[in-house]
Amino acid sequence: MGPRFAAAAGVAAAAAGWGLLAVSSVSFNCFYFAAFLIGAGVEAAFLPCLSVSNLFPKSSSSSSSSSSSSSSVIALLGCCRSLAFAVPLVLRALVLQLSLLTARQALLLYACLLLPMCLLAAVLFLPPKPFPQLQQLQQQKQQKQQQKQQQQEKETGALEDKSTFEAADTAGSIDTATAAAAAAAAAEPEPAAAAPAAARPAAAAAAAAAGRVWEQARLFMAECCSLSYWPLLPYCCSTLLNAVLFLLLLRHLLPAAYTFCLLLQPFSFVPCPLWGVLADRAGVLLTMGLVNACALVSWVCCCLPGVPAAVLLQFAAAAAFVLHLAFLMSQIYCYAAATFQPHTLGRMVGLAAAAAGVGSLLAAPLHAHALQHGLLPVLLLAIGLAAANNFLLLLLALAKKRNNKLQQKQQTQDDVEAQQLQLTEPTGQQQQQQQQQQQQQQQQQQHQQEDKQLSTLQQQ
């Protein structure tokens, strides 16, 4: 459908959800449906913006770590997304502290004024198709050059054939023309078969379209089952589960630093661009490992020396969690943008977000279990999940290393073939010399034929 349609649909769904939330009541209970629309519109409205990162291509630096600035762009978008934490605070202040609006009026203001502005921006500024990557543009340029070169070679061959044909004998020319006319007459379809022949192009086009759809589905399934993708699904699931569970247990885990953590959360947009720059400089997977390490540190600090932890460790856990929260979903977007093609990026990220949503559903029963049976078992489970994420990141790193080796091998083969073609293909001067030699040979043959005809006439 394209980024423009997806973003417009997501913003429209979110606006409908907030509008239903504003008018819902005990008699008109649409709270669940409103929450569903809001949740469906969140990712759908944000994911189309990721193709903007393709406008910042790979750099020409020889350093392998600094390959592109796409992660910085995605992190900047995530920074703007983190600023959305301030919206409920402003609405809360307008309703509770300043008493300028009621809760329903505040929700309607957000649904009917702010979100329509976002919808207008999506329609006006987002492209109907994703921005292509620089590699795709280079491949398309090379294909066009190859097609142009092949067309020039065909035209050159046609001119040579024409000159050879003109130099042939007159009788042979007549015989050739007669044979060609007979072949064309034999190949001409009969009137009864004209309709099936006209229907063949439409059937061929339909078969080609079906083949393209099947090929795209096959490639999508192959990417989903690849080692570069499937470890990402449990990683997203466990990462979001730990984040939601930490927020639910925040008051119990950090009784001394609870207010401090709440004050830090709106400022999670500050470290987000720094994470993006680090991803461009050191690599996405290394940055994901550091983000996961922040989550692991926050959980470990919550249980030392017991539950609740020491006061200083509670503040350290709050700071580490905010660092983790700043790049929570942006790390997934950066990895997907650096690994997958633009035409499958939306499906890949959408499937990963769905897996993360499944993980977040497990947070509520774990929260209830922690309140009934104690926090320590849940803390140990969260620490185990954060530690297991390191193994998943290791699998992704191995897959990336293998893919890089294959790409280098393919690039080496392409370079060798290009050098061989340059050695075997004649240069422009050699081609001109060959053409001149062919023309001289044709002229000699023509002179010999004329001499034969003259000698025949003299004998007669």
C-alpha cells in the first residue's frame, strides 16, 4: 500500500480510538474497542516514517563500523516519539491542576485537533512508495547501462548484416526475399485463430503477475525463517515483557526512587539520539547488546542485597531502566533497516512488533503472581530473560558475519568477471579496426562478383 496510505490509516485508527475513548461510558462501553484502535494505530502511524532513513545512504569511508547514518535518523524519529510522553502530562495538568478542561474535552481536543494535523502531514509529506536504498539505485543504473549497451550491440550487428546483405548477389537477394515472404505468409495466423492469439498476451500477463506474487511470498517466508530474523522474535518478546513488567512493579521495586524514575521517563528522548549515533559508529548489534545490558543491570540492582534493594541501587536501577527505555523499540527498527530490503521492511517489523505484543500480554499474570507469591521469583525470571537475550544477539551476529562473507565473496566474483570482460572485450579502436577490415573484405567480394559477371557477359 505504501507509507502514505499506511500512515494515514494508522493515524485515522488512532483518532477514532481516542474519540471513542472520549465518548465511552458505562452505558456506551467502547473502552476495549477504543484501546484496540489506539494500539493498532500506534505502530501503523510510525513505521512508514522509517523509509526516510534511506535518504541518508552509506558513507564512502573505509571504516566498516561507520557505514551509514540511517540509525541516527531512526533514533531521531524515536526521540520525537519519546517526546509524546509529555502529551498526557500536559493534558493531565489542563484537567486536574488548571481545571481548564474536562477529561472528555481533553480527549476530544487530542482526537479532533492534534491527530488530524498528523493525518494532514502524512498525506502531504510521506511518499506513496518507500524511498529506495542507494544500493538499489546503483543496481538499477547498472541494469540500464547494460540494456543500453546490449541495444547498441544489436544495432551494430543489424547494420553489419545490412551491409553484408547489400553486397550479396542480386539473384540471391531475390531468392532470400522470396523465401522470407513465403515464411511470413506461412507464419501468418488464420482468421479463425486470430482471437486466441489476441488473448494470449492477457493470459501471459496474468500468469506473470501470479508468478511475481508467489515469488514475493516465497522470499518473505525465506527471510522469516532465516537466522538473520527468527532470533529477533523472541528477543522482542522478552524485551518488551521485561519493560512492561518493570513499569508494573515499579512502586514495589523502587519505593525510594519511584518519584525519581517517573520524573526521568519523559526525558528518555535525550539518550535516544546518542544510541543512534553509537549504532552508526559501532554497529547496531553492539548497541542492542548495550541496551539489553542496561535492562539486565536494572533488574540486578533491584534485588541487591535483597528486595527492596539498597537506596543507592534503586536510583541506579531507575537510571539504567530509562536508558533502556530510550532505545526500546528503536533498536528493532535500526536492525531491520540495516538488514532487510525496503519492500519487506514493513512486514518484518510488523511481525516483530506483534511478537513483542504477545510478550507484553504475559506481564499482567506475572505481576499478579509477584504480588501474591513474592517479587524474587519474577525478578529471577526477568534476569534470566535478559541474559538469554545475549545468546539471541550472538545468533544474529553470527548470521550477519556469514552474510558479510557471502557478500564479499560475491563482490569478488563480480570484480573478477568484470576484469575478464574488460580483457576480452575489444576497445573502441579495436572495434573500429575490425569494422574497417570487414568493410574491406566486403568490397573485395563485391569486386570479385562484378569481375565474374563481366567475364560471363564477355563469354556470351
